[in-house]
Amino acid sequence: MPDSTRPLGRRWLAGLILAAGSCTAGRGGFEEIPRTTPAGSQSRSASPAAEVASVSSPAPAPASVPSPAPTNAELPRDPEPSSIASSGPAVSLSKRQHMHIEAWFQKLGEPRPDESFGGLLVRAAKLKLGTPYPKAKTSTRKGPEALSVDVDALDCVTLIETATAIARCSWQQRPDVPCFLEELRQTRYRDGHIDGYASRLHYFEDWMADNERRDRLRSLADELGADTTTRPFDYMTKHRRLYPPLREPENREAIRTVELRLSEMPQRVVPRERVAEIQHLLQDGDILGFIKGTPGLGVTHTGLVSLDDEGRPHVLHATDLNERVSLSRCDLATCMAKRSDRKGVIVMRPLPPPTAAQASHGDAITRAAPAAPRE
């Protein structure tokens, strides 16, 4: 799901980038566990039953995407500017978003004794259950690339990005807005730096690879016996009309370079037929990237593993069909079995950042180390 230009759901989402993917749950899978909407969140569905029913109905294909192209929910899209505007490293945040980020930290509290980082991540994400999916809107993105934030409306990628930022700051005992913005930038952009349109990790495969390279994620491909495959990536450059920044030759060339690199990069995917065999190995907070057969795309939807009391993995995610952040009723294998269009899943495990004590210990070891002999 490519970023600023990524089609991720039925609507254009604010500040999200799932370059080759979508946040649609689709017909017959990922039904939501009935629950009441948390106070303060706005539901656009009449009831949980209505949300489950919405999953059983096919999403209409946008008129702008000719058949057999995927619906907007399955495409990379262009993030809308929201309450954050930045130029380079500078960021200005609205008071509303500032307060809501602080409230999220306050509700989460400190990491619990013996709580894993994945468990903390899931607990942070669950505080957003019932948060609405971004409303439909036409992309009007203009100006230089900027960090955008809206914790009051989340799609499948921004749920993972923002919950990860909250969890990493809490783990480091830095539950404040500056830490949140820094962690969000580090997660969302190549090498953690904002440097133009192509610096955002639009395709989710690129997002995973970049965060893994910087020790923020770890692939579970070997443990899960994933297959190795390659696929061509060209959705964004072949659908430039969906991505206004690609009107600029410089942006277009930069994104095409990314696509060519991803097309040559091996992808480690667990086939849908083997998910039932390996799901007992999954842990709270593992990141799921679902593969569909959309030409030019790989991952089309994402979610987090949330284990139930019996250790079965459910999918914690945001979908445009449920119109909110929700938890699947079925376990992962059952959900996958209901979706013949889901070809497989990529699984990554989030890694905790070093705590302040660990960082200080590392600095002390470095200072105590003898100097290397001079040549």
C-alpha cells in the first residue's frame, strides 16, 4: 500500500501509506467481535451487528478505477494533510491532537510487570477499539512532504504506526508528545528522515524492510517456514492519476526506483494453506501483512496479532468495511480460510527500543572500553 498515494480503503485516508494494500476486510472474513463503542469515539455504524453485516457485503468499486482494477480500499493512496504541518524537521501540532495523544499515554499507563513489548503494543492498540475509519474525501495534498497525524481516525497502517509510537515511548518511559512524533517519523519514513515524497515508505513491503533493517522489526519467515517469492511492483506509477505528487517527474522517477528495487527483493510469505499449522507460534503484537492478487501490489491489508485466553491469534485492525478499529471474531487461520483472495501473509515481530537504563549501560560500556591501538 503505497503512502501518500496509496489506495488503502474505500476512501482516501489521512496520513496513511500502505502502498500496495488496502484496509478492507472483505466479504466473509475478519468479522468484528461485538462490543460497545468507547466513550468519546464516534461510530458510523448503527450497531456491532451492522458492522458484521457490512463485512458480508461487497464494497462498491470506485468509478475512477476501471475494472478489473482493485477498489480504492485495496490501493495505495495519498494521505490528506491533517492537524500536523511540518517543513523538514519542524512540526506543529493542534491542541486537540496534542491532548488526545497525551490522553492515550495516560490511559495506557506504564508497562506492566513481565509484560512483553508485543503485549504492550496490543494494549495500546486496543485502547483505539471503536475509533472510526477516516471519512471519504478527495485528495487535496499539496506542498512539501510533511508528517501528518490524526489519532481520532485510523486506517490499518496508521493504527499500527501510531500504536507502535505510543508503545515505544511508554517502553522507554518517555510518554510525551515529542517522543510520539519522533517515533512516528522513525517508523513511517525511510531511515527515519523526511526528505521528499519518496522518503515515505508507501509500499508496506518497503515499510517492513526498512524498519527491519533498523532493528525495529524482526522477520518470522524462517521460524514459520515461509515461502520465498518475488512479484512485480508498479501500481503507483501505473496509476499516477491516483497520486498527484507523481505528476512531478522527480517524484515519479524516485517511486519507480523504489518499485524496481522491491520487484527484485525476495518476499517471504506464509501461504494461506499453512497458516493453521503455524499460528500457534504467533505472539501478541506480531504484525501481519496480507497478500492479495492485485497486479502491481503485494500487501493489501495489515493488522496486529491479539491472542485470546486460549492463545489463538485474532486480528486487531482497522477496516473501511467495519468503519472502525475492531478485533476479528475468528482466529487468523479461520479468517484466512474464509478469504480465498488472501494468498498468504507476511509476519514481522516488533522489537522493543532500549530503555533509558539499557542505553546508559551501553554508554558506560563504551566509555570503559580500552582505546583501539593506533596503527
